[in-house]
Amino acid sequence: MAETKDYLKLAVEALEDKKAEDIRIIDISELSDIADCFIIANGTNRSQVQAMADAVEESLGRAGLSCRSREGYSVARWILMDYTDIVVHLFDRESREFYDLERIWRDGKMIDPASL
């Protein structure tokens, strides 16, 4: 997971640069085959959430990792970005609270973004 950790760090740095709120990383590798990790964060408005998605895509793209699919960008209430081993979930505040992915995936291992 060393390479994944490097990509996680790049994504977190891109989100921090765009002032993302409450960045969380959940290791779901032992729970699901869909990905190794989720990154979850939120912004305060549509423009910020889109800017966060753009920053992650640019940063990971420069590192050679391309986004397999991206959904929800035009509405920007919940943008989902699939990088195979990493899935990035970017929300507005209301949608993040409503969908509460942290509760759904509570059996996953929380990773402190500062530890990357």
C-alpha cells in the first residue's frame, strides 16, 4: 500500500490547498473489493467542492494516476471520483451529513491524514 499511501498524501494535500473541511481517510481493504481506501471531505459551497475535485484530479494526474470515472461534478453536492484503489467522496455539508459514509463504513480503519 506504499504507492497508495503516496497517492493519498497527494490527494489530501490538494484538498487542504482548497480548504476542504474534515478530511477523513477510511481503509476499507479488508471489507470490500471496490477499493482500498475512501477519502471523504466536504466544502462549503458548489464552487469550492468543484475546485476540490479539480485539484485532486490535477494532482493525481501529474503523479500518473488517472480518474476512471467522475460523477456528480455538475451539481457538486456529492462528487465521486474513482481511482481504482482510492475512491474520493467530496460533499457539500448537508449531503455529507445526510449520507454519513463514515457511519456506513465504520468497520473500516480510520487513517489520520497527518500520518501520511
